[in-house]
Amino acid sequence: MTHHKADASCLLEIHMRNSDPPQGDTMTNPLHDGLGRYFSPQQLTALSSARIGIAGAGGLGSNAALMLARCGVGHITLVDDDVVDASNLNRQQYWPRHVGRHKVDALRELLLELNPHMDVATHKLHVTADNLPALLPACPIWIEAFDGPNDKSLFVEGALLAGHRVASASGMGGCGGAPMGRRNLGALVLVGDFTTDILMAPPLAPRVTEAAALLADAVLEMVLA
């Protein structure tokens, strides 16, 4: 218990440091101006107030983060300890200039370029059973966007037991393949083809992005319901 309290204090300090809004930007926000064509004022308020966590900043997480930002989500927490590799550029929201940088830093930069008024917190860490309880309270809704089955199970089970809503994906490898779908299981939404693991077929942009879009859509529905 003492260990978890220390983790919580440390993560809160990191969150506050990494989520400071950009200074000196008093210009009108073009993204929000444009979103007024598609959302009501009440919906825009709900979106700008929403706090969404994204565990994993790879193909699923980076694409879903940009989609949610484009919909006006105002607070995103990114969790990942990986760095951008050249092999990521085929499907993840990174550019050659980002290779070698921490994914959460590069993604935060892209999100703030789109919407300088966003609150984007970053955590460069590998999620474990020890640090997960300190991470989860930052957001009521989480996207699980890990690759490894053990990491996925650990996060989804821990988040659900803690009372959070979760969107998770399974099956998006290769091209063609089974149609993707969605399963609503109480506080958990599962998306994907539920068949083709990326360990069985290569992760390619079209189907990875399709799965990320389904994740973002599920979260959008949670926020606006």
C-alpha cells in the first residue's frame, strides 16, 4: 500500500509537469471553430472536458489519439515506454523526424500542433501490476492499445476491476481477412476481427487504422452518451 501511494504521488507530479498548457497562445482555436459545424455546444463542452487515457502509443494508440483530438477531446494521457523505430512508420502516426524519440513525446507534439489548447500528459513507463493502480485514476475512460497479450490482459482486467470503462482491440493483422466488428460487454468494448493477431500476420496501415478508428468511435460514444 505504501509503495502504491509513492507511485501515485510520483505519477501525479509527472502528470502536472507534462500537462501544462502552452504559454503565449491567445489565438482562436481553428479546430474548435470548425468542430462547431458538427457538434452542439453541449457536446463540445463534454468533449473538451473528457479525460481519456491511452495505454500504448503504437499503431492503435497513436491513430486513436489523433482521431479523438480531431473530435475535440481536451485531455489525453499517454502511457508507453517505447521509442519510435523505422519499422513503426508504416502504420503509426509518426514521421521520419520522430525516429529515436520516445513515442509519447512525439505524439504529444503532434497533438499540440493540432490543438495547442489540449492537455496532454505523458508517462514513459512499462505498465506493471505495481504501477497500474497509480495510473488508472487519471482518466475514467481508457483505450488499451498494447501489442502483447499479457500486457493487454493485465491492463483490461485491472482497469475494469477499478471501475473504469475500457475500449480494447483484438485481431487486425494482414490485409483483407475477416470483417471487423464490435462487442459491447458492459464497461468493456472489444473491436477487431477477433481472429488475426499481428503475430500471425504483419500489422499494416489499413487494418490497424480501421481498428484504431473503431476504438476512437467507441470512446466518442462513451463521452457523448
